[in-house]
Amino acid sequence: MSDLEIFSKAAPGTGSPSKERGDCPFSQRIFLELEELGLPYTATYIQEGADKPHWFMEKNPSGLMPVLRDRETWIQDSDKIAQYLDDHYAENTLRTQVEFKNVGSKIFPIFTKWLQCKDPNSACRDEFVDELVGFDRHLQNHGPYIAGKRPTDSDFALAPKLRHARVALAHFMDFQFPRELGALQNYMNRMESRESFEKTNYPNDMIIQGWRAKFNLPEKIANAS
């Protein structure tokens, strides 16, 4: 019988440990995969910052999350956790075919780079749109999911990041994902309507507050002087 516990970011102001989920896309990936694999687990949320509990830091000195505890084994890093779950618990693998493993992987780094520079007209805008266009084209040719007819690990990694980008860029930059990218729009709708996604979700306001705190952003970058 499994004894799986996931530690991830707590909702702001709810303490450590908390039972209220925070807005971490890397953690949501793991929750999605646990739900999709039908594995029972406990979720414990830890407040970000310097005051993480001593017992948590003893087991996880980096303080980074998400972290998986499987009995006495602790595993940090979402990629390593996903690999561990697939190796040890998956009856039907979620592993992505090698040729599709990195599809869409540049979208989130470019999004964070654009947001951090606090310039709506940065060259990052064009880079970001180019990545969305390339991903839309991939879905047209290989979709509806990254590796074909069923979602895999890469989808569960990317979908929460796409949501963060969509919500944060709309709020801070007045940027909307291009409507003409129909395959991308359908992909996000398909992923976000899955029962696992709805169960592991968190409010848009939490995403906005999280990025504002992370990069010390104004209320609206587009209107900032």
C-alpha cells in the first residue's frame, strides 16, 4: 500500500504546514499525474520564504518544492518525481515519447523572462508569440495532445504553465493568446476541463498575486510609467 505525501507551496498567509493549495505550476503537474494515475496521496502545503519548518528543511535542505515523500524516501524536483512515479507506481505509463519530450518547453521560460523585464513591447513578446505559433502547428500535425491521442507527462507539465502565462500576461501586459491559434485554444480548453485539472486548480487572483510578489510587479505593467 502506498504512503505518498506531496509537499508544495501553500496559499499565502495560511502558515506551515497548511491544507490550502498555493499557485505552483510545477507542483500542479505532480498532483495532476497522481490524480491521473489514481494514486492515493496526502497533500501538505508549506509557506514560501525563510520560515519553513525545521523538520521540513532537515529532510529537504534546499527548501524547494514540490517534494515527494514515499515512506522514508524524499524526492525533490518535479521531473524526478514524475519519473519516480512512472517507474514505481504507473500501471499505464504517462511517459512522453522521446521525439515529443521537449515540445513546448521554451514557452514558460520566455514568459517569465518577458514578465520579469516589465516591458510590454520587449522583444520577448515576439519570441513568446513565435513559440505559441510553433506549438499550435505541432498540435495541428500531431495532436490533439503533445504526443498524439492521449495526454502524457509533457501535457501535465505544460498545461499549468500555459495557464499561468495566459492569466498573468492578460493581467499585467493586456496580452491575449491569439484567437487564431485554434489548436492551442482547444488544447488548453481540453486540458483545463479534465477532472484532474479542476480538482488541483487554484484561483486566477492567486496566480496574479504570486507573480506580482515574485518579480515585484506593479498592478499593471502596461500602464506603468
